[in-house]
Amino acid sequence: MEQSLPSADAISQHFMSGCLKSENGLQTDFNQSEIEVKVEPDQYDSSSLDVNELETFPRSPGHVKEEILDHGLQVLPDGLMPPVEMDEELEIATNSHTSPDKPNRRTLLSMMHRKAEVTASLTEEYESIAAPDLESEVSDSDGPESSSVPDVAEGQKTVLTDFEFSSEESCDEESEDRLSRWSKGDSYWSKYPPQSDTRTFSQSCQGPAQGSLLVTPKDAWELFISENIIDEILQCTNLGGQKAASTKDKVWQKVTKEELNAFIGLSLLIGLERNGDVPVRELFMDPLQNPLYRATMSVGRYQDLHGCLQFDDKKTRVQREASDHMAAFRNVWDMFLINCRKRFIPRDCVTVGEQLVPFRGRCKFVQHLPRLPARYGIKIFWMCDAEVPYAIDAVIYTGRQPGEETEENLAENTVLRLSSGLQKKGLNITMDSYFTSIALAENLFEKNLTMVGTVHQKNPHVPPIMKPSKLRALHTSEFGFCGNVSMVSYVPKRKKAEIILSTLHTSEALNETGAKNKPEVFQYYNRTKGGVNNVQQMANNYACKRRTKRWTMVLWYNMLNIAIVNSYSIFNAQNPSFMGGGHNTQRMFIKELVKELVAPQIHRRREESHGLSKNILEAMGRCGVPTSLSAVTSEIQQQSCQNRRRKRCYYCRSARDRKVSSSCCECSKPVCRDHSHIVVICYQCMR
């Protein structure tokens, strides 16, 4: 397409800017247009111009690139056309038609000859920058001369360029894709995975740490509720019991180790039979209940231990509470966590989650979580193994401690605190959206720990391409990579999206065999996300909790539940064929543990207490504890012979002379109906 003849001013401006433009300021399209160059004599120049001199000018008529370069220009692809700098002499020569004092056209031509060497270097630079090979277009005519340079009419030059540009639509799509991968947190998520992978993985076998052989369930139990915990509770409970008894002018009966273990055993038995809401008196008095309650201790003694059990010294509690809200239970809790950390070695993955222990009493760090069923309680962050139901470490959220500022980045600091207790590196930590963040992923990666966790769509680091959209197809995935962190977004339902952040996976692996095409990172997350939930489920199956107004007792019962799960996992690892390896092995484990815990107390009570009632002796015989059955039988027969004779009521006036055949089951004193209840027992024994 021919264009109008440009004026001298326009040509001068073209030479000055280094880029060929038309008078209207638009860049000429060399793919679709032809250029017509005409030379007219200058009216201000009287000198003549020889046509042969024009032929001596080095040029390649078949290439528009070289034609432009001959004039001191540089042609580059769209968006890559920097102007060519020219020396002062050429600038003066290009504007010679505007002033009679400037050099004429012959001087301009001589200067352009000197620029021939510059054009050669510019040509090499251009070909190194341009992507396609710059070759001249050949005509479709037949013959061997069809590839030669075409004829050019005198005074006119027609050239075509073969440089191909990308379409505007593809450029727009690419720019939109790049913008959609920028997040509000100023992070760009590339769709190309990193080329190198420097991750290290743990290869050791998981399970119990090296130690003694576990023969009975009690051996596994004592690994967690160890002797130092029992001694601490005994000392604090006896101090508190003596002080409470002195205020009521009573004598406190010192608690022994056998009695405390029996109290723990009865608490576990209540959880095993799911009698947490049954009154204590019914458990001990009803003949239809388990005889182990009655054979172990009296109902009054059990209530005294439940009410006076303490875990610290009250004399120094006020001083310790000035810096710690959890001072009343801190020592026992720390000793329990030390036992949990050193008894188990995780293999390759652990899970971090939270637990809300229900409680509505007076406590400085009670939390309100309306999304949970309990809503009110004490929050505990747990780190558990992903495969084996075992609690490794925990942190109780106590809020802002006295004299401290409000803690920022609570979730991140909690995970870092839990991971610091791991005995080995190279592990992966699976977590939910409450803990997951980019900063946490980078901090864990520096410590040779990887992370896999869900991310909420409103997280500032989630780019728009990862968020739910009605335009995204069902069962499709989007991948993004930013440094050592990868992000995957999967569409399980229309207008829904699940997002996972990972430093463990660095590829776009998909489950091509499945119908839903789930990425491999989602399958890994589903396999490892239930570590904390599995522990809580096993602990709640046989929870030994009782109604109480003290938050220390709430944490004590929860600690017993976790200790049951840990001891069962350790014992089952060494004895997989325990009780035939059936589905109810946990229940049988707790049952055998309860028998081992209460047996010493029953034996001591049988030897030290004389004159036990017939019901207590019968309960001891039914429990199967190692006692002399012949002695128990003879004593029961002797008491039955004495009961055949009617005796006067112990509490009635002698003037009435009321004879009865019933007696108290505790002290064996004869009582009438007026001085007894449905369960025959005297008033003194009831207290």
C-alpha cells in the first residue's frame, strides 16, 4: 500500500528519533504495508547530485531491515524498538533543508557512507535479538531465479518483512494469567514447578522408644503416669487434706500410694462402663453395679479423695500465679508431657490440631468457641502422630500471662513451640487452616521440616486464580509455586474450591486412575489429617470424667484419658496379639489395667480391716482378687449364723425392746426399719 510523500520535516524527525513513523505519529506496520521513498532536489541546494553516487551507497534492496538500517535505524519486534543514537554530524545533516547554513545533500550522502560500518554491527545485534530467522520473502513464481532479489523500479522500492508477531489475543491472555497469579500479599505464584528439589525425608521406623519390655498393661501405664507424678500428687493432697480436716475438727487419714492408684483405677472403671453421669452412691451401694467399687473402698473415702485431690502446694500458689495462670496444675502437666515426648518416635508425619475440654466453671483461661459443640472450655493444642494414635506434645492456651503483652501470631508460635520438642528432623507437619501460613511454612523449611495444610480462600496470599469461580470446571486443579512453597486449588463441586499449601510436594502430580482427578497433595492430606481426631475419638470412647467445679480436676481427667490412649498404643506395638487382637482390645486393656491398679488396695483392706460386712466380703470374692476364699466363706457363714438370732435394735430405746434380724452391712449392728434405709446400713457407717 502506497503512502503519501512525507515532507522534509517529517523525514528529519524520523532520522532524529531513530524509528520510522508516518506524519500522523503512528508506527508503520512492515508486515502489511509497502514503503515508497522518493528523492526530490532541494530548492536551497544549487549543487548537482550524480545518480551514480546513489548506486555506490551500500544497501540490500530485498530486505526492509537492511534498508532501514542503512538510514541509521534499528527495527525490532513490537515492544522492543529502542531508538538508535546518532552523532552530532548526522543530526546536523538531517536538518540541512531547514537552514542554508547547514551542509547540503552531498555532505549528507558522504556522512551516510561513513555509517555503513555501523549498520553492519547493528544488523548482527538485531539478528541476535530477533527470535525468528530474518530472511527475505520469496515469490511463488517457478524457476531457479524465483529466490533471487526481485527487480526494483527506478525511484521506488517495494520490500516485505518476514518477522512474525504474536497475536493480541494471546498477549492479553498471558497478561491476564500473570495478573491472576498475583495475590494481595504481594506474592506471585508461578505455574511452573521448581527445577531442583532439596528436600530431605525421614526414613526411620516409628514406634516406641527403646526401653524395657512391657509385659502387662500396668507396665505401659507407668511410663506416662510415672512414680514422680504419683509422689507429687500424694504430697500435695495430704497437705491440703490435713488443712481442710483441721478446720472441721476432724482427723485426716493419710492417703497411700496404693489408695491413690485404686482411686485412679475406679475413675478409669467409671469411664470404661460409661457411668460418668451416674451418682457415686449408686455405684457403691446398688447391688446390681460392679462389685469392684464396693470391694476397693467406701463411698465416703472416694468422695473425700475426689474433693481433696491437689496437684500443687497452696502455700506458694499465689506467688506462682503472679506469672502463670496455670500454676495449680503446671508441675504435673509438664512431667506428663516429658514422658510423652521421650516414649515415642514418629516416622515421617505428625498432625497438629486443637481440643476443647468442656468446662463452664471459674477459670482465667476459659475459651468460647461457638463452632464447637461444647462452646465453652479449656483449649489444648495437640501434636499427634499421623498413623499411630499417640499424643506427642501439647500446649494449653492460657491467654495473656500476667505482665505480658498480647501474643501475636499465636497459631504460628504454637506450631513452632510444638515442633521444637521433636527428637528428629525431616518430618512433615499436617495442619488445618487455623495454623497454615506462608511465614510458618518458610520457618519450618529452614528447620528441615515440611508442612501440608489447608488455606482459606480469604487468605491474602491466595491469588485470584486459586479462588472459587463458576467458570472453573468440575474436578480440575490449579497449581502455583512460589519459592519453596506450592499451592494447589481443587474444585470438588461447582462454585467451590479447596486450597492446600505444601512445602513437601513440588510437582503437578494427579491421580489419573481416579474419576475425580484429585492431586497427590490432596490424597496425602486426607491420609494424614486425622492424627489428633483419632486420639480424641479413642479418648472419648471411655472418658473417665466426672462433674466438678475445679478446672484442675477437668485437666486431670483429660490427662488420664490421653494417658490411656498412649499406653494402649505402646503396649499394642509390643503385644499385637493381646486378647486375640480383636476390635475391642482397648476395652480389654483398660479392664486389665483397672484390676492391676485396685488389687493392692483390696488386698491391704482385707488384711488391715477387721469385721468387714458380708456384702464387702462377697464383693471381694466376686472380683477375683488373690485372697483366701476359704477364709472369706467361713467368715460369711459365721456372720449368717449370728444373724439368725434376733437382736435388739442398737438405736431404739431399751424400754421398747424392739428385736430385729437385720443388721448394717458395714458395721453389722442390728437396726430396725426406722433407723435404716432401703440398703441396710447404720447412720454411723453412712458418714
